[in-house]
Amino acid sequence: MPEDIVSNIKKLMLNLSLYTGALILGPLIFFGGIGYLLDKYLNTQPIILIIGVLIAFIFTNIFLYKKIKNLNQVVKKEFKNNRKDIKDNEA
């Protein structure tokens, strides 16, 4: 496999892992934090916190689905371009 393709794959995997980590922590901290503060204010512990965590879980899954779907399309496009380049070089 050519070195530039390996380098691109490594960069893509690093970006995906960083994005996934931020995507999990961001909504969890945001919605969980709001749930925690509302629970303290309304004295309903831990009901609203649990609801906030569930909302964060739903948002995270929706965003991950969209990201993976987009990534799949990019990889398919790159794969087709690389195959075309290889066939052109062989001819």
C-alpha cells in the first residue's frame, strides 16, 4: 500500500477517535450538568440527571450515525478514485 494512503488512513482514524471522544463527552457534560443543576434546584435527585444522561445518549448516537454515514461515503469515493488511478497506471 502506498505511503500516502497509509498516512491518510492514520490521520482519518486519529480524527475519528478524537471526534468520537468529544462527541460522547460534550453532550454528556452539557445535558448531565443541566440535569444535575435542575435536580439540586428542584430537589428531585436524581430524576432529571438521569433524563439528561439519556438525552445525551440519544444525541450522541444520532451524531455518530451521521458521522459514520458521511465517513462511509468519503471512503467509498476515495476507494473508487484510487482503483481508477491504479488501473490508469497499469495501462
